[in-house]
Amino acid sequence: MLTREGQTHTVGANGPEPILTVEDVTRTFGGLRAVDGCTLSVAQGSITGLIGPNGAGKTTLFNIVTGFLKPSSGRIFFREERIDALPPHRIFRKGVLRTFQIPRELRSMTVLENLMLVPAGQAGERIWNPWFFPMQVGRQEEANFVKALEVLEFLELSHLRDEYAANLSGGQKKLLELARTLMGDAKLILLDEPGAGVNRVLMKKLVADIERLRREIGITFFVIEHDMDIVTQLCDTVIVMSEGKTLAQGTPDQIKHDERVLEAYLGGQYR
């Protein structure tokens, strides 16, 4: 059964403590500042949205947080531990996982096989272990198998366990990406446009699954999304980026009526 293992909720005098803190982070590509002195925080146990126009630096920031890009300057803390100098696999092992706008499933493998490959440090990955330590390898594979079945049941994907990932619909692939993060014992999940290419029925399920994972397991979510209806329905707090900087932060209702945000991003949609 999926549990809250490793999840703690520290509440200070001003509310939940941040699980993620970004301090004055900049990332340049030649003369282009994709992220320019960005400062923000994500509260423990929250579903925090990240919105902004195309080119605002949102996905670049996700790549920096997860270690795929190094910041040119600035600092990033996860649970008060600095992580901006760590490689992606070490950040992954701390429980910071992400999905992608375009799913990156292993197309020639089944849904179940996609999940079984996720856990880090599997004994069977070392070529000599199956010969010298077969019982250890077998026990670990059995534990991963059981956990994968639990994840599939939780997300109501059990009927697709033996389906090749290449045959899934766009929405099912997004659910598979979410399932893979659960196999990695995620504490903070960064979702990059979960609504892109997903029909309304599956999007409603995905939103419900995210809310349930936050409520029942205590996972924190940081979500890039352009669909303001989804943002309003899903997020406690919304952060707005523009030109690589943090422009505003507040509740969805506050953001929809912020003049700076209306000018830079939302236009006349909520005037």
C-alpha cells in the first residue's frame, strides 16, 4: 500500500515551511538570460502553480531544480539542503522528480516494465549480482513488482499493465509519467503542463489523482500549466514568471486580478 513514508509537514509561525526554495537564480545561454534572478518558494504539502507567457523561463527553471541544467548563479534548497550543485541522479534520490510536457515513456516496454525500471540502486543492475546474489536480486524485484501493482491500482491503470507504452493515449501517457514518479518515492513532483494534449475526461482524472496524492500521501506538487481553469481548480498558490523573473505570487483569485499579471500574461481574459 502506498504510504506517507518520509513525509513530514513542518508548520512555522507563518504557515507551512517551504520544501523548495529558489534564491536569486540566473541561467544564461550566451547573451540570453532564460532565468534572471528568480526567487520563489514552494510550501510543504501544497499544490503550487507556475504560470507565465511562453519564454518566461518556467521549463528552464524546472530543468535547473532537477539538475539537468546548472544555474549560472543563485542557490536552490530542498528541505533546507542546498542541491544546485548536485547531479540529477542525486536530486532524484532525495525525492525531487519531474514529468515532461511531452511524455518520455519507454515505448517498446509495457506499462508495468516502465514502472519496474524506475527505482534507483537495483541490485540486478550489476552484472555479477544475479549470479552471486540471486536471492537479494529476487527479493528486490518482487518488492518492486508489488509496489508497481499498487501504483497502478492507485491510479486505476491496472487494466493497462501489459499494454505497450507506445499504444497509450496522450492522457494515459501523462498518467504513466505520474505513476513513474511514485515508483521513485517522490516527495516533490514537478509537473510540466500536465494538461497539454489531454482530453477533458482524463484531465479530470489526472487532477483528482494529484489532489488525492497530496491529501493521502502528502506529496508536494509544483505545476507548470497554461490552462487557467486547471490552475484555479488545482492550485493553492500560483507563482507568475515573466522574462525569467518572478512577477507575482498569490492565490488563483488574487493572480487573476493582479494588474501586472493581466498586463504581462492574462491580457483581457479576466478584466
